[in-house]
Amino acid sequence: MDISEETKEETKEEENRENSGKKTGNSGRGVYSKFFMYAVIAALFAFFSGFIFVKNYALKTREYKDKISQFEALKSENDKLQHENELLQQQITYLKTKSGIESVAREKLGLIKPSEVAFVVVNDDKKKAQSQSTVGTDIPKSEKAPSEEAKSPPVNDDQAVSEGWFQKIWNNIFGR
């Protein structure tokens, strides 16, 4: 063999080695890059799926808690209404009796038995509250201070009836 043939063979072998190395090297890098790309896509999918799941879970949990509180409120209202219904049923049964009818006739209608005598009790506290709420025209002259009698001129009853409360106050302040 010639040297030129040997060198040609050597160069062909080197080229084959380089070509075979390139194929394995490129294909190795391609496998790793594809694997990495799929791993990143899977991780992103898992992250967003988890995010959506957690968000929906939190929303459903909040709705569930709201429904529970609404249920508790309605349950307490129902219990209250049932208790009120029981009281009304008891009142109905009592009012159907003779003593129930008599108590309503006495309290609401003011009826008495023919052999009884009715008395009306006047509460003094109500009278005092009414007299204090008025301006001072209802106070007898003996209870007024002497300076008030000197300021206000005597007014006849016809004029006092026609005047309104505002006019009475005006007259008391400015002495007309």
C-alpha cells in the first residue's frame, strides 16, 4: 500500500469517527434538550393546575362557610318562629276558654260585671310630665314668679285659644 492510500484510509476513518461522534453527540444533546423541554412543560402544567385547584378550593371553602352561616341563621330564626308559634297557639287555646274571653272583655273593652263598680286611677306622674312639657301657660298664676306676671299682660281666654303655642312663647319672651 502506498502512503497516499494509507493517509486516505486514515482520513476516511477519522471522518467516520467524526461523523459518528457528531451523530451521537448531536443526538444526545437533542434527547436531553427534548427531555428538559418536556419536563419544563410538565412542571408548568402541574403548577397552573395546582394554582387553579387551590383557587377553586378556596372559593368553594368560602362558599361552604357562607352557606353554613346562612344555615345557622335560618335555623335560629326557625327556632325563634317555632317558639313564637307555640306561644300563639297557647294564647289561642286560652282565649277560647271562658276566663280568656272574660279577661279580654275586661282589659281591652273595659267591660265589668253588673254587680261590680269600676274605678279609674289617674297616674300623677303622667300629669306632671304633661305639665312640664308645656311652655308655662298652664301653670297657675300663684306658681308663677312675680317678675313673669309683671312682664306678661293679662290675656283673655278667647285670645289664648286662638293663639298657637309659638305665639304664646313669643309673647312670654318679648312681653306682649
